[in-house]
Amino acid sequence: MKALTLEQILNLCGMVAYCQESPMQIKRASTDKLREIFARYATQQINGELFMTSEEFVRGFLGQSYNEESVKLLAGIADTSKDGLISFAEFQAFEGLLCTPDALYKTAFQLFDRNGNGSVTYSEFVDVFKKTDLHAKIPFKLDGPFIQLYFGKDRQRTINYAEFSQFLHDFHEECALEAFRMKDTSGSGFISALDFQDIMVNVKRHLLTAEVKDNLVAVTEGHRVSFPYFMAFNSLLNNMELIKRIYLNATAGSRTEPVTKDELLHSAQTMSQITPLEIDILYQLTGAVHQTGVWWKRKKVIDKTRRLVYSDLSSIAPEHYTKHITHRLAEIKAVESPADRSIFIQLLESTYRFTLGSVAGAVGATAVYPIDLVKTRMQNQRTGSFIGEVAYRNSWDCCKKVIRHEGALGLYRGLVPQLMGVAPEKAIKLTVNDLVRDKMTDKQGQIPRWAEVLAGGCAGGSQVIFTNPLEIVKIRLQVAGEIAGGAKVRAWNVVRELGLFGLYKGARACLLRDVPFSAIYFPMYAHVKAAFADEQGYNHPLTLLAAGAIAGIPAASLVTPADVIKTRLQVVARTGQTTYNGVMDAARKIMAEEGPRAFWKGTVARVFRSSPQFGVTLVTYELLQRLLYVDFGGSRPAGSDVAHSGKPAELTKLNPDHIGGYQAALPMLNGIETKFGLSLPRFASTIKVPGAGQVPASS
């Protein structure tokens, strides 16, 4: 049986405490669940104890198709005793390590610490580095001045973890300098544009998005590249997360506000040491990527007028190794590229959104239906009519009386027809809003505010075809319980009594309510959601819920007068109650008989119903799109994922056995490549592993 050292046990205990205390970290998996998963992959048994081999850990559990040498190296990260077998204690300890904030550096350190003694020697570093793809491309001088500074002139000095983290950062930058020196054979301080492209693709590939890679020559205008330009270009890509913060500082947190070069430079000088040359390159690069005309021919003019927005930065920012992991139930790619979007594909996309919108609408309506019933009864209560009855003192009193006289299920009176209508109603509302926003959004992903309002208004108008019949049936069922001993009212009887045209009674008031509601709600939701997004632009489900609820407050309250008029028009007036003949007639009579306050009846109940309902509906709608992801080549809800390049399949198609800290295992291995450029060779075939079936090779 393999035993952990005292230091390893203390480290493990510290990791457990840290991960349990910090809400920002991945939660630790339970010991029982980890042991169950470990037993599923481990096949070696020694003295009654199970162990994983290197192959079982890397190819089986992690599902990575590295070659033989790479498998041993990667398994050595978890195999702290370095005997070629991974015990459950080591398996659990590595899961704890992956929860720590500096997990990437610790993982890299354990990769190079071949003998597990807590330090890295020169020979260990060279042994691992020579196995990487980077060494094959750049024959770095492993006995040069840079190495001597860290390992000593005789290369006998060892490096501890803290020093190694700095060494790893500096080493990769030194590789780029070495590549520049190799290309600059004349010592002029310049290299050709093609040599610049070659270095970036081979040495700094992890910093390049597809857009940047395709424009490496264009951004240099085909001219020679100086050493200062080369350094500034790499520094810019290394610091894109800082650039994003500088942009947000310049725009007071807005992600849609265009920023000029001078404005961004001013913000940069107040926050960091980003140089003017880096800012110049940033605007040149975004101009080349988005092909903003002949910017290179009119550079002086463009420098003064060129503006960029946050999405410009996202398109050139390198892949970040830390990602929000989305567990998708399904992932389908309907088209290879946006250029393949046919009319049929666009119709399928609308159908997909309509279906998800139907489910989301039903969930949202059910969640707040009791509040909706209270709101309706409060609005229908006449205080200035001939009878002058006051059944309910306030919303809470109404709720209590409904439960007392009609039972708890009385709060759900009329729910069935509501669900039958709310599904297509919310579906068409969400679909039309998305459709119009897509059409009004430019190539940079920006949409003017007037277009956001227009999209919301169109969505509100389109839903009335479903909303009005639904509302009139629902309202008549909701108020039916107010009459003690009255005949039972059924939905079908109401529909038959009203007829087709009667179902659209009060439609103008419905339009008067729904168009402004959606014109207010959807733009506000989009902006509140963006404000709640994290620095990577990602929205947690709780921020989606909060954004939906907050956006519903002004939208629901401001259109209450129209909702009151609609309710009065659609309810059957009882004996002695005032009757109304249209929107204007209702407005005049309500004002004359009950005063202006009557127009705001049920405002609180309406806000408490509409605000959470739309919060639940929108969060359900967007989460469904994350879980059941279909790529139609169009736009996706902002904040669904952190934009990334590289190998998205590794990050989205997660093994369900990767629980707790192991959710971050593949992003961390990917991070060793994307942050440090230390990629290891892989196989190019399918491998069969015990307990895991076939593992597809990664490229």
C-alpha cells in the first residue's frame, strides 16, 4: 500500500479546507463518489488495494490520446510517489489540487518534478522540455545565459515551486526572443512579415485566435517587422484580459460603448503600463480582423476616427484556460459555417427557439400563477360602482381568503388554459425578439438601442394573437370563484360563449399593454444581463434570473393602467357594475368613478408576478439553449459561454465521471499548452482502454 507523506497529507487537508470555504472555487467531490469512480477505471490490485496505471488514468479516465512518453509524464502529475501506479489517495489528492486558485501552475510544476521531491532540477526540466512540440520547432539553447540565471552556471541549482512559476513564464518569452534572433540573421533588428507569421504560428500559436492567425501578414502591411513591434505584439496578446479591463474602465462597465484610441490610451495610463505602441497594434489588428475598409491606406485618418467595442477585443483575445464548464445534454452542429445558413436552416432555428420558448413560458407561468390570480382579482375589484363592494383589503388579504374559501388549489384556478396559451405566447414573443435582434445586429455583434426597442415592440405585438384569447378565458375563470355558490365555470364553456371574435375582446388594450412592456423589458434585460456578466462576459444562471427579474419591475409597473383597462373590458360585469364600450370609454369611466389611483390597482401584485415570471422564463430559455445546444450558424444568447478557440470539444463534452476538481482537469491540461505553449505529442488513432471503451484521438 502506498502512503502519502506528512507534507502531502497537510497539503490535502489545506486544499479541502480552502475549497470548502471559498465559494468561487469548484466544490470538492465526496470521497464515496470519487472512490466509486476510481474503482471503475482502476484494474491493478496489490495487497487488496486498487491502483490505476498511467494508461488507465490518462487514456481511460481523462480520455486523452497522448503517446507512450506523454502518458507517463501526465500520469506523473497525479502519481506523486513516481512508481507508475496511482493510488486512491493520490487520485483524491490531485482532485483537491485542481480546486486551488493556482492549480495551473501546480499542475505544471508536478509535471516537471519527475522525482516528486518538491523541486525541479535542470535535468528534470530538460528531460520534459525535449519531449514537447515547442522544442522540435525552436532548438532553444539549453545551456545558454537564460538557463544559467535560473539553474546556476554549473546547472546544479534546484528551483522550488514559487520560483518555477516565474521561470515558466519567463522561459516561454525567451523562446520567442530566440526565434526572433534566428530569423534576424543579419542582426538588423528586423524580420520579414512571413518570418513574423512563422514565429507566431509555431511558437506563439496558443495566443492566436483564428481571426488573428489569418491576419498576421495583413496587420504588418507586408512590411518588415521590427523587434519593438514584435515584443509589443506579443505583449498585447498576453495582456488581452487586462486590455478588456481597461476598456471597461473607459466605458464605465458598458460592453457596447465605442472607444477611440485616445480614450483607451488615457484609460490605460491610469490603470497599467500598456504602451502606446500596443494600443496602435490593437486598433490595427481589430481593423484588419473586421476588414474596416482601406484602413492601412488612410492610417492617420483612421487613427483618429476608428472605434472599437468589447466584442472586438473578444475576437482577438487568446483562449483562456479557465472556462465555465457547461454540461450539455445534446450538442448538434446543423451547419459547418454561417455561410451555409439556408432558408430551411433559418426556419429550423426559429422552430428550435419556439419549442424551447414554449417550455420556458410554461415553467415561468406555473411558478407565479398564484400571484397572477391575486393580481386579477384585485384589479377587478370595483370601489366606485353601484354596489361598492370591497372583497379584499389588499393582495395578502386576497390570497388568504382564496385559500380559506377555495382551498390551496384555488390559487391555480384557470392554470390549464393558461399553460395551453402561455406556451405559444411566450414562445412567439422570445422567437420574434431574437429574430428581429439578429436581423438588426451588425457583423461586430452590436445592435443600436432603437433597434432593441423595435425588436421588443415587435415581440410584444406578435404575442397578442395568442395572449388575448388566453387572457380573457383565464380572467373569467380566475374571478369565477368570487361568487359563493355560483355555477362552476369551465374554460370550454367560456370559449363557446364568446366565439372567435369574442376571444379578441379588449385586444387593443392588450396591444397597448404588451407592446410597451416588451419594448421596455427586452432592451433592459439585455443591458442588465451584460452588466451582471463576469469579466469573461459569462452569465451565471443566478445573474440571468436577477437580470430577468430586475428588467420586469419597470416594464410591469409602467403598463399597469393598460392592464387594468384590459381586465375590466374582458371580465363579465355583474348586476349593478359599470360596463365599458372600448378602451377610451373604460378609461373615462374608471377615472370618473374611481379616480386616477384605480389605474394602478394591482401594481404590486403585477410586479411580483411579471418580474419573477420573466426572470424564470428567460433563465429557463437560455439554460435550455446551453443544455440542448444546436449550432445553426446564427447568434447565441450573449453570456452563454466564454468565447474560445482551440479545441472546444474537449471543454464542452465532459466525461460525467469528471466530478469535483476533475471538472477542471482537461482545462488545466489544455492550459499548460495554451498558457505556456508546452504541448505534448499525441497519438492519431482510436485507443481501447479498460473501463472506458474507445477513446477518440485528439489532434
